[in-house]
Amino acid sequence: MTITGPDARSGAHGQAVVDAAMLVLERMGLTPADLLTAPAARPPAPTFAGYIPVVAALVSDGCRRAYGSYWNRVTDQWGSRRIDEPTPSEIRQLVQHIRANVVPRRNSRGGRSAAEHLIAALRCLYKHAEEDGLIKPSDNPARKVEKPRRLPSTRRAVAGKRLAEINHAAATTGDDPELDTLLLRLHTETACRRGGALALRPQDLDPEQCLILLREKGETVRCQPVSPTLMAALLGHARQRHAPPDGHLLRYRTGRPITSRRYDHLWDRLGRYLPWVRAQQISMHWIRHTTPDLGRAELRLRRRQSLRGPHRHRQRRGRDRDLRPRHHP
């Protein structure tokens, strides 16, 4: 006779449970190893209204300025939705909506730039969501939306005669010709961006070596040589308008620092006095393209003078000898 105790009965029951679980896993196409490697449950995805401020606080100031307005539009459209809800098709629809309602500007190109920046802003947002474990890389909808192809730039170097007309109009019109001509001279010599000029401080000037420290796009820092004339003008401007050593150098007569709006007003005014400026949509970016051409032209001129100067001098001496009166016996 077989004696069955409590331990034997419990062991048989446990084996039956294991066999039943293995049967269920087999029917589901899984193995016990799959259960061990299963990913942990993801936290629920936040809404756009809740997550955008988190990302905005982490990015750089330049990135926040570039993407901030587009994140605001995303919040207006999808603020209450979770970030894992929109599909690539919905993002494309939002892009078309932004392009159709973009504010027309003087250099507008059909909203292509707005579309590109919106997609870039969403990609930045979803990249942080991936790093935070809120979505999987394969579930990132912004990666599946293509940016519009950039058109070739219409900017080019401004001819010397046209550049002289721009400087003359800036010096003879407006409420602050000294400031406007200084801006043009600064960009012509250094080819700096607007952000680099606006960030310039008196303590960034090195009068002894005629160098200025420029802090520009992408946290780029460079020392740029300038002429003694421009250096003296910058020092005089800072002194007359009471710019503190660690404050903004370029200022209005009232002592208030200028902003990018000064550039907009300057080129709007120049467009009224010079119709070709408005027709070609010339801006300070064109001056940046002009600076290398001016440098190459000056280099070519000096090279020609160094190569031709001695020969012309010898030829001149030869002609002088030919013009001397000859004494015949």
C-alpha cells in the first residue's frame, strides 16, 4: 500500500500548476526566458503641456529661442494630449497648418523655414522623451517626418558701389546715424552675426592688439582682428553711451541696449531710400557674405602691386633714360 503524505500531495499540485503555466506559454509562443527579458513597465507618457516646460528648462538659451514659439504652437494644438498619441500623419497636418498661417515676412519663402523649425522642435522634444524612457526610439513619430528641402540661398556679396550707397543712406537718415554706421562697419569688417554684435561687451575689446571677442551661434567664441578706426569707434561709443564693462556695448543714445529690432528698423528704412535694397531683400546677412569678397579683393590688389610694382618702376626709369637729351659729337 502506498502512503501519500501532505508533502507529496502539495508537490504534485505545484508541478501541475507549472505544467499548466508552461502549456499557456507554449500556446502564446513564449518561453520562460522571454519573461525574464521582458521590459519593465513604462511610466505613463505626460501631456505636451506638462512635458514641454521640462524640456525647455534643459536646452540652451539659443535652442529655447529657436524652438520656443513652435513649442507654444504645439501646446496650443495638442496641449492636453499625451506625447505618445500623435502619429506622423498628424504631425504632417500640423506642419501644413503652420505653413498656411505663418506670418509673412520680408524674406519669406512660403513657410518652408517655419515647417523645418517645427519638425526640428518636435524632434528635440521626442529625443528627450526617448532619453527619459517615455517612448521607444521606434515609436518616435517626429523621426518619420521629413524636413522640407532647403532652397539655395539668395544672399550674395554686395558690390562696392552698392555698399557705399548703403553706408551713405545710413549716415544721412534715421534718428541715430552714428549707431547705424557703426553697426554696418562692425559687420563689414568682422562678418559677425547679429547675435555676436548684440552680445559684444566693452570688456571684450583689446585695444592694444585691435582684437574683439565675439560670442556667436552655437556657443562659438572667436577673437577677430579689427582696424584701429573701428576699435576707436567702439571704444568711443561705449564711453559716450555709458556702457558698463560687463554689459552690452551697442546702445541707444538713452543708454538702453539695442535689440534685433534695431536691425529690422535699419533695413526697413534703407529699403525706403534705396528701392533695390527692398527688391532684393538685402539684410545684414548679405554684409557677412561681402566681407570675404572685400578681403579677397584687397589681397588680389596687394598681390598685383607686389608683382607689378618693381617692373613698372624699372620701366619708368627706362623711359626716363630714353627721354633724356642725347649729346651727339
